[in-house]
Amino acid sequence: MKITRTLAETRTPDGYPMILLEHDGEFFLKVNGVQLMSTTATASEQQMADLAYQVLSSHPPGRVLIGGLGFGFTLRRVMELGGAATQVLVAELMPEILAWNRTHLHAINGHFLDDPKVEVRLEDVAVLLKTAATPPFDVILLDVDNGPDALVAKRNDGLYGRRGFQIIRAALSKKGVVVFWSANPDRAFADSLERSGFTVQAIGAKAYPKAKKFSHTLFVARPK
């Protein structure tokens, strides 16, 4: 019988316990007992990049912002799709997540952090959107917490409201695209994006390629 090992522990800025676990070669991250991510279900994180690059197929992005490093699967897909000129900025709030990617998870996707085209900043993505958007981003991929209506950390709520949308729109290039990852469908969130000056598509996403149903929703938005 294979055991589940606790590899590392810390607390979030809100004081909740955060644990990195390993079982049978797979990795799991839990916050306050809620599983946020695992290496067994990564399709939707990678699909975020796929959708953005499909939208911008005629003019590949030069500058990409990823909000939330997680286990690095969104970063991995951007690096697979991006050209030599693509520069990637990753915003990660917690230094422990970055450290775990460089150590426990290095063989998964951590080695992408060593690529000279990738810059990681230990900063709230909402702050970074306001301070590092020159030149503007062609792609913004936001996988922060569990999405608009399933937050674990309440401090992330501002990213999904009207003020957050204004900041995101100001940070995007004129033909840019932002993709939001969400644990659930959220019609009210899509409507709020529309009212804030975006065209929006809500696209169902599977946790893993062979899944029989969509587990998550990706909101693909562009400035009107």
C-alpha cells in the first residue's frame, strides 16, 4: 500500500494551513483542507494558454502575464506555444509555492523557471498589473485561488470585480486577451465583464483530457 507523504507545510497570508502532498508520484496542494490543485488534473490550466493563443493566432503574443504559478502547468503550455520573442512574467504571491516548484516539483515544470524568457515576481498579481504593464500585455492568464465564486482567500475578491476589470483592461494591449480560470460556471461574472467593456466567451474545461464532463469554466475576454 502506497502512503501519502507530506512534503511541506506553511500558512497562507490569511493564516490557513497549506500542505504539499505526494502519493504514488502525484502531487496535491491543499489549503485549509480544500484541494486547490494536483498533477492528476491539469488540462484546464493548459487550456487557458491554448485558448489565448487561438484568439491571437494571426499575431503571436510578445508579452504574457500569468497570475498564479500553481504547479506550473500554465507556464509550461505558454512555453510550448510561445515563440522565441515571447516574454513571460509570472506573479506568485507566496514564496513557498515558488520554492516548492524549484525543489519538490522541479522535475514537473520547475525547470521552466530557469528559462531566460521567464521572470517570476513574488507579488500580488493585482499590484503587478498596475505597475508592470508597460508595454501592455498581449495575454493575461489568471488562475488565482479557485476563481470568482469559490475563493479560499478573501483578499483575492478584488481581482474579480469592476475595479479589477478596469485594471486588467488598462494592462492589456488593444488586441489582447485575458482568460480567467473558474471552478464553476458563473453567469453573473460573465455579465459583469460585459458591462465593464469586454466581449466574453464562457468555455467548459475538463480537469483531464479523458474526463466525461466539464469540471471548470474558462472565461475568455477581450476589450470591446
